[in-house]
Amino acid sequence: MLEGIAALRAEGRVTYGYPVIHFFDVRIEGGRASLHDCQDARKVGQADDRTGKRISRGLPGTHMVAALIKESDGVWRVAKVDQLKVPCSPAARSPSLSLAGSSSL
């Protein structure tokens, strides 16, 4: 991720905005967890660092999957994030939580 930010900066670009998060299908098994997110990224994108002009913006229905690991200090940390090619619909998703013998996320 940091390499990606450095590459953007080298091209004179910065990111702006924050996605709207719609999480679903949370699964916790021991010290590992996964969750799906159907992000609305329409208010997120890249802008020219010098002028501030917006160059790109995200889309609604961006399907992200995060893998988390519970470290020895008890803190959950993101180990990996993938964007799936198939879009999702937040209206069709309702948050679900599956706990398999673990403390809450």
C-alpha cells in the first residue's frame, strides 16, 4: 500500500475522500477473521497534487474482502485486502456475523 502511495506521489497525484462502508459476511475462526465490504467509493479518487483537480473517482458496489489476524497482543490487524472483480450491492446485503469459538472482532 505504501509503495502505491509513493508511486502516486511520484506522478503528482494524491488521493481524496473516504468510501462508505457496507460490511457483510464477517467470519471469525480462532485467531483469523474475514469480512466482505460492499463499498460506495463515489466520493473517493485521485487528484492532481498541484492543482487539486480531480482526475478519477471510485464506483459504487466495490466488493472488498479483508483477512485479519489476531496478534499475540490481542489486537486484530489487517493482513490482506483484495478487491473482487464482481461488483456487489449494499441494498442486497445485510450484515451477518459468524463467531466460531472466538472473541468478537
